[in-house]
Amino acid sequence: MTVDQAGPDMATSQESEPDALDSLGRWTLRPGVSVTVLPHGVHLRGWITSVTLEGGAGLPVLWGRLAEALAGDGGAELAQAAVAGSPLRAALVTVIGQLHDHDLLVERPAGEKGDAAGENVDAAGQWLGAVADRPEEAAAALIRSRVRVLAARPDGPLVRAAARALDRAGVRAATAEAADLPDGQVLLVAAGPGEPSPFAAEQDAEERAVVVGLRPGVGFVTPVGSVGQARADADGLADRLRRREALGGAEHPGLPALLASSAAQRLVCAVAGLRDPSAEAGDARLIPGLPAALVAEREPLRGEYRTWAGPVLVDADRVRPRADVRTLAEALARIPVLSDRLAGVLDEPDPGALPQLPAALVRSSVGGEVLVSGSARADLARLEAVCRAAELLLGKGESGLEGEGGPVVGAGTVHARGRALRRAGAGAAVRQQDARSGDTAGPLGGAAPVPWSPEPGRHPQALHWWSVLVRRLGVDADVAVSRLDTVGGGAVFHAEVQVQVQGRTATGGVLGTAVEASVDDAVAFAALSAVVEVQAAADAPHARHLVTPSGAVASLARPEATAPWEDAGWTTAWLAESAAREPELQEALTALTGWSPQPWEPPADARADVRALWSALRQCGFSVLSARAGHRTHPTLTEGSR
């Protein structure tokens, strides 16, 4: 409500209320803010923010008065000159609000009268004034802290560089020997007054620690945590970076300084209550809620923060369960974390020179063997490749069957359940087909054949992929569809694409299968799987593992809304339709198989790399579920020499 719209009493009341100009005396421009005066405005640049204020020719003059107030009396005279309710005061309040919104103002130090913050303090004070919400409290925390720099060789260059960086930040640091630390690692531990000594075997939870490590040609800085967490992260990073160590050559002289100063900065920020430096990078590749490790290389010399899903979780904030992945975008953002070339646990799936039409193919490596994945789009193929590669590696740790009877991996519980139940449903389909063709009947009736032919009125995606298979690729194929008998009567359809030889279906010539909630979905995914099979045989004949798609991914790939022109023939609209049927399909498959997938954990004697992979998957929001006992891999996940 404006003053003109209010009555006299209300206007008087509003005018008497203090505003941003009345409280300007508490604030001053942050140290380091740069100001550029424009013909009709002003541009201000801070530590990580900037703002451009534009208006009439009088705005630079207005800014000049406001800048004088911020550097001088705090706006007392300006507040008296700008009458309440006047356009001048409204303009000043608007500008001050923009300065607050962009974090360009900081509270004046207590007792300061008119001097700009940071003019009489050292470089560390200037830095705190530029980045801290409350510079005085941050400086006091640094003054009270005590830091120990521990290493097996306390006279090494990494130790000296870390001590110098801490000293420049105004933190008192003492170096000492710690014989149990690996060579090339330095532990920085900050403890406040009254806290246990950093030399103690068991550290107080309030202590903050970071480890900086240097190997030939590569180094790292762990996230800040307890001493136990920092050392566990250091061991994990050193193990994963061992394969990236450089062979021979002189060490870059700037690498120890880069790592040591980064470690000191992370610890100082934690002690002072500032944001971690990784949060200042503005890197969209970093996953919110997960820690980031700095990894540096010498050729070329550079340091980069990378999301770190370490194998050992000690601190409470690291042990806390992570939320499941819920969308395809979230799943795709976590694939680079799992497959990071320096700190990841899987190989990166990459299209390379593989064809992307009619189906998209990607390639990765699993235990030295080639894995090829295909789907309607490359992003879906990449997700399937990551899930299958993880299953193969986890399965080796459980039963030695290379994933045949091992766990099922999915991007979140719904996706993982869909993958697991479809595998179990494929087994149930085989049993029901055998029961129908044989003399014995199981507890359920046999699978009932359902006729299907590529005729008008069928779903566009089923017609499309069938046409691609038989017309574009020239495969003489036939499809057999059956409806499985379920306890609750839910719709479950099984489709199988087979090769024909001289007018008859070849025994064992199965190109693709699918278990879905509708006839057309089953045919579409079975035909798509057959297309992937044919393409892979031609373009990746040496692949050891082939991964074909299923409708389980629809629950992730479903868009929030489709464009008006996206009819059922578009992949996005098709996946949205399939996703809507997914809950009923999973319920029907559970009734059909009498089995519900449960969370899977590595056995106690599992290899370290298996446990590390399992931990990384869970931290990234992926789910690992148990496979049904005695059930082999879903037929669409064809394996073997191509």
C-alpha cells in the first residue's frame, strides 16, 4: 500500500518506521568492491557477485552521496536530507536494498566510527571483510584456533608451504612429526581453546582436519572433516589416483604450493565459518550435498574440485543416507561422478565412433572387457551402461558369476525395482510358456498368446521400431506376444522378437525381449532391443557385454510436461505414457513372481573395490537391490562374444 492510498494516520505511522537508510550506519561497502560509474548508473563488482544499477543522469550523483555516507558518517546527514516519503529517499532505499541483495555490504566493526571496514587491519582482515558475513567473529575464531601441521617428514616442502599459507591467514601453526602418516601426505588439524590436542589418537568431533597429498605428477586435498574422516578420504584418493601417477620427469615447482595453499584455505574457511572454497567455484558439475576433493595435476598445472564419493564414511554428515535420484537429469549429473577419470569407480560411457542412428550406442570398459549399451537416445544408453557395469562389478564380489546372479542397480529405488522385476518377470514368462506347451500346469495358468501385427492403430513407437528392424535393417523377423497370468489380474505382456529362416522361426534366434504393461510397449522395447543387437553386431563385434533397453527407465525420463506438438510418436511422450503405467506393472510383477527386491549390501568378505563401488552408488542416490535367488540375467541384457 502506498502512502497516497493510506489514510493520514497510517501515512504518519509508516513514515515514522525506520528503513534501510536509517540503519545504514551499521554497514559499509565490503573491502575489494570495485565501482564503475556509468553515464546513467553504476556497476559494482564484489567477491562473487555484481550488480548494475541504471536510471537517469542523476543516479551517478545519488551513488556518490551514498558512497560518501558508507565511507563516512554512515548516512546520518543523508537520512536527514532525504525526507521520509520523498522520491529521493525511495531511490536511496532501493539502491541500498540492491546492495544487500548482492551481498556487497558488511557490518562495521564494533566501535568503528566512520572508517571503512578493513582499513586498519592486515591482509587477512581485508579478505575476511570481503567474504565473511561477520568478519569480526570470523577473525576471532581464527585467532583462538591452533593448527598442527603433521607429516612423516616435517621438513618437507609441502609442510613448509602449508605453514606459510596458514601464517599469512593469521593462524598460528606448529609443525610436528607423525610417523604413522604415509609419505607424501600432510595432515592439518585445527583445534580451539580447551579442545584435545591434535596429536591424540581419538579426536574431538569439533576438531577440523584436512589432508593434502602429493604423488608423482598428481596431488589432492580432502574435504574438511574429522581427523578420521580426512585420513580415510586421503587413503581413498591416494588409491584411486595411483593409476594416474606420472612416470619420470621433474616435479612442477608450483604443484606443492598449489596444494598446500588450497588445503590451508579449506581449513581456514571451516574454522572461520565461511563457505568451503569449492562452493565459490560455481561449478555446476559438483553435486549439492556431497563433499568435493581438490585434485591437481602437473601437466598442465591445474587444480579442480571434483565431487568425492569416498569408500569410508566416518562423520555423521557423511553417513547420513542420501536422497534417491528422482529424475533423469539428476541421474545423468551423477554419472560423471561415478565415472570421473581421476576419482571415479567406473569407466565413462562414451559414444565415440559408434552410430547414433537408428538407435544410439555407447561404449565403456568393465574389468578390461568392452561393454556396449544401446537405447532410443544416447543419454538413456549411458544410464543403462552405468547400471549394468556396476552390476557386473558388484556381482563379481558376491558370487563370482560376473553379475549373472548378482545385485540389480538403478538410479533410485523405482528404477532399480523396475529393472529387477522385469528380469524376474522374464523368467516367469518362460515358465508359463513351458507350462502351456507341456503336460504339466503350474500354480498359475500358462501364458496366453496375443496376436500382434504392424497395422494402423498400433502405437507409433511400436510401429516405428518394428519398421526400423525389418525395413531399414532388413531383418526377417517375427514377434511373439503373450499375456502372463497374474494373481491380481494386472496386465503383464511378454514380447519376443525372433529371426525367421526360410519362413520359419529359427530356434534360439532371439534378438530381443521385453516385459511391459501393454502389448505395444512390449513390442516396441523388444524391437528396439533387436535393433540395438543388430547394430552392435555390425559396429561393435568385439563387445563382451551388450545392454539393451527396457521400460524401467521411463519413470526417470518422464518429463514434467510435454510440448503441444509432442504426440505419442515422440520419445518423450511415449516414455511419459509408459511411466504412468509403471506402478501398476511393478505391482503386477510382484504378484506374478511372489518376490519383492530388497536392498543389497556386499558380504563381509567382499573386495575393497566392490565395497567402494557400492558406497559410491548409494552416496550418488543410486539403489542396489538383490536379484531373485536362482534367476539369471534378463534376456534383453544379452552377453557373450558378438
